[in-house]
Amino acid sequence: MPISLKKAYSACLWLAERKLGIPVNEQRGEWDLEKEQKGFNWKREQLVTALPFTYYDGNIIYSYHDDNMDTCIDTSNVIDGHLFTDENSDSFYRYSPNRNRQFFHPQRDEVSNVTHTTEEALTWKELPLLTVEQLDESSCSENDKPALANIAAHLTLIEKLKRGEIQAQGFTHIAQYPESITSENNQHNNVQDIAPVFWLNNPIPNYEVSAVEEGLKRHNTMMNYFHNAPFKPDWDLLSISEFWYVDIQVSDSFSSWLMEEVRKGFPTPKTAMFKPSGKGYLIQFGTDKPVEIKSSKGLDLLYKILKLYKKKSYNIGSGYSADAINEDIINENENKTSRGSALYQKRLRNMLLDTLSKYFEVDTREDKDKFKQYCIGTTIKLNQHDNDISQNAILRILDMDKNDFIDNLESIKVWLKADPDEANKGIDSSRKNLDNALDKLKDVFPHFAYYIGPIISEKRKGLGYSGEEFYFISDDNIEWDFG
């Protein structure tokens, strides 16, 4: 599975935020690499202004000396705009003395007389350089924890790229405007490996778009890049351009490392609680605080799967089947005196057709008698409201030859007013309901959501499904309180 630089950083950010004790509802990171990220509340300027002077001192991508031999720092790019400071300042400014020069470099000629001045300033926090492993809840003040998490996530990821523990690939891209990088419709060519030596220069990527720019090295990089080009590059155009690596992805080795770190943060508890309470469920799992959450179709389904279908291994027929789900729904509706509801009637008719079909699929007398009793029982329930389906008619169908049943199946569907396609949608709907429930759990119970995992077909551990059955596989010894 491709892992974008954005997702890799977001995962490191989640680890950092967790180590710092940042509340779940304030965390921006996401450990689940398979989850589609709807938004990422992060800006590069937050990282730029959190890093200390020591990160920039001698950094050939962002720092240089002015005429007074003071260290100047220019982290500007076309996405973030101007971000400039010097060693004597306590802020970064939305101003750069270099953006009107060739290649935006302090030693190059000016290409225009335009000057950029602004009063806008961003406080330079200068927090310590700590990796995720070095963090604890006392590493900084509460107010600085989000900024320190930005640093720790960045350093952790960059160190792995420097050492070659994970590899990165990206597309080279010459940019004058941010839209050529940020638009989802852009197509890029010339993918290449990004060597560990590049990361040794301590670049600061735009993680939110999985991209990074060469900074003050852009001119040298362009010269090397176009050295053997079969055409003469337009240096006038290049002199007002930036050199980017975009759509960066990291190797699968990151996923292996990440899951080991996640397991450390999510040890399997000895006891857990998932029990009905009020109009929902009271859940407490591992490091998650006990919270009551509102009931939903997906949560109801998950509760029943964990309570009744949690096993050490899965065999066909041992899971929570679509038939059993439908029967439970029908019984629940019946208990709520909803026999006259259209949904109740539809489910019964679909269930009757499905049971008739299964009667002709089995061979043993025992199985046939079982499905015959199911058919009669369902017919009795239907006739408590409508008398349009008689038991005698159902018995005549059961007496048919298998080939006759197949030949008359369409007319039987019409007579029963059944919709088998609707029944098939039921299992898809159940999977979607479970997915929705898991998404909500991640926001409130990240440890519990990690334990459950995403619902995947033929899964060997955690929540899975096979055909029309759901199951949960685990060999743990958790003592559950299901109420």
C-alpha cells in the first residue's frame, strides 16, 4: 500500500501527541494508514516557528550570513509565502529580502525592483529538538505541546529517512505557483528516489501536500538536473521558479515500524467494558476513559459480534450470518409491536424466499427439515398481518422437484413480493454501518478502535467478514463486561 509523506508524518504526529498526553479530541495525527484523511489541521509555518535556532544554524537549505555576519533564515516558498528571520529576532516575518532576486538567493541579482514589507510577525517559540521516543508529558508546558509534537514528529520521520531505514520517492517539479503543486488534477512525470543525503540537509517539507522544496540550494539542484538535458532550459524562467519533490511516498518499512510503536501504546488490557447503558453503550477499553456513547445500527451489530461471535479461529458457518442478522431484526421489530411496518414485512418476505432457496440447496433430511420449519415459522409470522401466503402453498413449493423450483423461481418471487436484491443490500448495509461505527469509535475510543481494527474480508485477526458472515478473531484473555 502506498504511504504518502503526509500520512507518515500524521502517524508520527499521533505518536508524539499521545506521548505528550494531548487529549484525544485535540489530536491532529492519525495512526491508521488505511483510513482516508478528510482533513489535516496543520501548517508548515507551525513547524518552522517552533524549531530552535540550532536547527537552522549552518543549514544550507535555509540559512546564510548577511554583510554583518549575522545568520539569516529564509524558509519561504510558493505555498507558505514569505517566512524570514535572523538570529537577533524573536519572530518570523511575512517578509523576505530575497524573493525579488534570481533563484530567490541572497547572492544573486535582483530581477525586479519590487520590495515586500509587512508588519505581520509569527512568534518564534524555539522549542527543544526531541524525537517521539524522548517525549513525556513533562517535556514542555501545556500550551506548547502541539508545537513540540510538530517537532518530534518531524525529527522522528526525518531521522529514519536520513539513516535509510525508510526510503522515499517523489516527482521532480518546477513551480512558479502553488496551484501546480496543490491541485489534485496535476500530473507529474520523472519519479525518482530521494536519497538519504538529501534529508541530511534537514529540509522542512510541506507535509500537508507530501512535498518539499530545495530552498537556497535550488539553483545548484537545477544545474545538476538539467546538465544532460536534450534541450536548452529557459534559465530566465527557471530563475523565478522553485525546485520541488511532490507526491512523495515512503516505503512499506515505515508501516512495520509504526505498528510496533502503536502496539506499545495500545497494550491489551486484562478487563474491558462494552455494555448497554441508557440509550447507548458504556465503553471502557485499556487507556480509553469510560464514556457513554449513543447507540447506532453499526454499534449494535458490533456489540453482538463481540459478545456472541468472538472466537480464536473462524470456520464457515460460525459467524454472525446475514440470515441471523435479519432474524434478529425481525424479532426486535416484533417485540416492539412493529409487525405491520413495511420494513418488517419486506424482511420477512425476503427471508422466506431465501429459506426456500436454501431448502433446495441442502441434501440431508436433517437440513431439509430445519429449513422447512423455518419456512413455516416465517409464514406464520407473515400471516399474523397479511393472509396472502398460505402454509399449504408453501408446502406445495417444498414438495417441488429442485429443477421445477428453479424454473418457477421468478414467479415465486413475484407471488411472495420478495426482493432478493434488497436482501443482498442488507449485508452491504451492515458492513457500511460497521464502518461508520468504527469511524466514530476512533474519535472517542482510539485504543478500542485499534483493538477492533478495520473490517476486512477474510481477515485472520480482529473484525472481519466472509461471504455473508461477520466474525471477530482473537486469542486474548480479556475479561469482558457486556452487561
